[in-house]
Amino acid sequence: MRKVHVKTDDTVYVLTGKDAGKTGKVLKVLPDDGRIIVESVHMATKHKKPRGRNQQGGIINQEGTIASSNVMLVCSSCKRPTKIGRKVLENGEKVRVCKSCGATIDTIREAKK
């Protein structure tokens, strides 16, 4: 399991690949593979076969996974792609902070095992 610096519903900026320069919302994080699925990035065509009587087949477009190292988090206050820092507040709460403007992004929730 790898540590991924982005979470679901974060807005990210794509750094490399055919979709470089695009921004989108993180739909799913796959920490075992170190990959993420970003909305309308790395679109792939899939040929779907109908299963059952009521399901329809056809060609559908869906998002593929990209490596989490190929994206940067977009800060909500300065609206720029930025690196993420971690800080512990006086009350013991852990937060993610923007390295460029110093604004607090959100709190870090501990992973439940």
C-alpha cells in the first residue's frame, strides 16, 4: 500500500500525459496501486456486451486510472497547483496546508483499519 497525497473530491491539475494541463475532481483513489481516477481525464473507449435481457450493450467512454504522482492538488484559496504540507495544530489536530500561500486545505483523517 502506497501513500497517496490526494483524496476523493480533491481538485487536481494533471502534469503529464495526453491530458496535461487539465483540471478535474478526483473520483476514486486506489492506494494499493498508487493510482487515481480523475473526472474526464484519460478517457478510454470500452465495448460493453449486454448482460441479461434488460441491459443494453454498446460503446461507452469511461475514465481510466492515472498515477497519483502525475497530478498536483489545486489550492482552494489561491487557485493554483501546489505542493501539500502537513502541520499539527496546537489542539493536536493534523491538517494539510498549501505550501505556496500557507492556507489550510483540510484536516487529515486517520485511516480506519
